[in-house]
Amino acid sequence: MFMDLPESSAGLLAEPRAGDNSPPQTVSELAGALKRTVETAFGRVRVRGEISGWKRHSSGHCYFSLKDENACLDAVIWRTGASTLAFRPEDGAEVIATGKLTTYPGRSKYQIVIDRMELAGEGALMALLDKRRRALAAEGLFDAGRKRRLPFLPRIIGVVTSPTGAVIRDILHRLEDRCPTHVIVWPVPVQGEGASARIAAAIRGFANFEPRPDLLIVARGGGSIEDLWAFNEEEVVRAAAESPIPLISAVGHETDTTLIDHASDLRAPTPTAAAELAVPVRAELMAQLDELMARKRRCLTRRAELARERLALTTCRWPSSETLLATRGQRLDEVGERLPRALAARTGHARADMNLVASRLRPELIQHKVHRLSDKLAAAWKMAELVHPERPLSRGFVRVTDRSGRTLTHAADARAARDLSLHFGDGLVEATAGASPQPPPKVERKPSRPYVAPQPGLFDSED
């Protein structure tokens, strides 16, 4: 039993005092005693509250608080327990947590270690779903502008669904009936632990698959909101929105709606309807092609008929060939009649002109002209002989030129040129103007061009 002692009785050192009936405990001993007391008194408990401050550590452990309007309780989920959660916890979600109440001596606080956590009823589940929908819509993942047109006739279709069950059989059967197409199935669990991660991985995996599908179908049969919850998970919705391949969501029945329906390019009410939306009916396509071919033939036939009618209407207005050629034929006949007369007249004129010229071409007249022209030529040749520059050289004259061959007629020009050439009748002598007399060098004589006397009788005609 402890007794209150006056403050003045406190000393510097701890000493046993009268009435002390227990030894002092360490902090660890007291914390351990508290821990054992709490765990023994409460054991396993179930707590209902709202998640606040959700945080997943890199180690995999999750730390958060459960609160209501009056109190707050720290909570922790170890990594092994976090991997078994059927939904992704978020702040504001109302849950019922089952676990063991304990203390954390390191911070002098108590907490609940949760091994199972569920949403507190369908109302809480719908509230979480609506909150997540509004958050993703605010990011623009559900915008109509992101929707893409589906390929008209996909060659390869990728299907993300469970490999066992009626869904895949219904899809394959309907595709076979409408238009046989190559189908690649990526098997995934469609509910339960880890389903959302597998579904998101399959959607992203098809983007790098070879051969790459032209269209994706994510399908699942009907079920409760808990059964379809994997398709409401954020990672699945984001994978569908980011898929580079056009995607049809076919989750549940017509009345079921999941968040992947908003992120996909097209929502189908059922998996069978998804197969119908994916491909057209081959028989209808063939019938449509036949109809188009028939329409084309009718159009071509009608056009040919119209062209034939236009040609007939045009040609009936044309004049006949006889009418077109009648005037030219008449002119041809007239020219044919005038041609012989014109040729005869032309021939007569030519004959008269020839007779007129022939009278001027008598031999005696031609001979007289030749003699007269020969006399004129002889006289001109004699005159040329008299004025030839080489003619006086034979009589002792000399022609003086410079070395370039220019004739010099003045003494001043000779002195200026200095080097001279003296042309004699029988040769050439080189000289220098104003130089003292020297013995003439031996110069090779260059014969001048001989003078040829004209022959007066060259052009005389014979009698």
C-alpha cells in the first residue's frame, strides 16, 4: 500500500520508506504488464469505424486509424493480411475490422492488429464505389472524347475472362455463328483475391502480344456487387482506360454496372452481346455485297441505255452524208471539167513564149557576141600587162619595200624603215638605209613571178 508523503520528505536519492510494499518497476516491465492486461482482457474484437490516414509501407504493412465521431483507434495490418483483402481500402470507407487489441510500448499507445476487414454493409460498399467513380471521372478517364470506334471486321479478338465457365463458350459460339474470327483467350480469375491485379495485367499484356489483337473483350457472368468488385478496382479501370486496343466491357448482366464499363470504349449488356457487337454477320455482309453488285450492274446498264438514247437523239439531228458532201462533190466536178482546158491553154502560152525566145538564139548572133567579148577581154589583158608593178623592173627599175613587204615611195619612209628590200627584175637584195658601203652579202636569189603575156586569140571562135 502506497502512502502520500509530503513533498519536503522527498530526498535526492531513492530510499525504501515505510509503507512501500512493492519494488520499483522498469518502463519495459510496466509496458509489458499493460500489454498483457489489454490482450487478456479484450482478446479478439470486432470494431466498426471509418478508415482514416490509410498508408501502405514499402514493407507491405498497412497503417491507418479507425474513427467515429467521438474516438480514434490506431490500426495495423501486416503484409500477409493485407494481401488477402477483398477490396482496396480508401480513406472514408466504413469497415468492420476483426483483430486483436494490443499495445505498442515504443510509443505508449494501444492499437488493433487486424487480420480481417470488410466493408460495413452494402451501403458502405456503394458509398466507396461512388467516391471512387467520382475521383476517376474527375481525372477524365470516363470522358466521351476518349472513346474510340471499334474496328468493323477485326481479324483477331482478345478475350480476358475465366477459361472455365459459360462466358467464354457463349462468346466463341456467337462469334462462330456470326463471323468466324481468330480468338485469343487470356485466362484470369474474375473474382476473389488477386483477381483485379490479374485482370489489369492481362489488359496491359495484350498491348505487347504478338499477334496483337484488333479488339479486346473483358467479360464475366452475372453476380452480386461483391462478386463483380474486381472490375471496380482502380487498377483495372486505369488499365482499361490506357489500353491502346479498343475494348468492350461485358461484365455481369444488363442491370449490372461496374467502373470498367465507364472506362471502356463500349459497354455490352452481356458477354453474348459483346460478341455480337464485335463482328458483323457474315451472311448479311455477303448479301449486302450481292445487293451492291446488283445495284452496280443496274446502274451501269441504265447509264449505257441513257448514253445510247442521247446518241440516237444527237445523230438523228445530223444531216446525211450525201448532204454534207454534195457541195464539195459538185465543186470537184466543176474543177475536173476546167482542168483539161486550163492545161491546154497553159501549154499554148508556154509554146508561144518558147518560140519568142528561140528567135533570139540563132548561131550567127551567138558567134558575133563571142567575138565581141573576146576582143574586149584581150584589150583588158593588155592594159593589165602595162600597169603590172613588175613590168618596169625588166627595164632597170627597182621597187623598194620594208621587211614587211610595204612599198616605199619616199626617201623619208626609207630612212625611217632603215632595213629595206630592193626588188630587181631578176631577184631580191637586202639593204640598210644610211649605212656605209659594205660588200654585198651572198643572198640566195628569189626568182620573181614571171610575166606572162596575154594571148589575144584565146577566146577567138572558130569559123
